[in-house]
Amino acid sequence: MGLLEDLADTLSADVFQAMKATGDDRLYERVARSIGALSPSMEEAFLTSIRLRLAEQRGRQFLIQELTRMQSENS
């Protein structure tokens, strides 16, 4: 990855952890607006990275729920 993607990905990892720690599920939107004021390219890279993290989290939660449901049906 280039510098832009590296910086955006590192920031998104930090914001993702802060969101989990604080329960503020919209923190990333405020961070993105702050970034966008100086660098629209960085804002877009950050949003892509955080959305990937959020999508992975949602997919993992769904998988766990489905596996739990299937196990309970088979018991």
C-alpha cells in the first residue's frame, strides 16, 4: 500500500477500537469530516477502510449467530 492507504488504514484501526471501547458507533463519521476538510483523498481512503472493518464485524457476528442457531437446532 501507499502512504495514503497506510495512514488511512492505521487511523481506521484506531477509530474502530475507540468505537468499540466507547460504544460511539458514529465516531468514524466525525473523524471522516475532520479529515475531509484537509484531504478528500484521505477521507475516502479512511471511509473505505473503516467500512471494510465494519462489514467484517457484521459478517462475523452473523456467522456466529447462524452457527449458534444451527447447533441449537441439531441438539
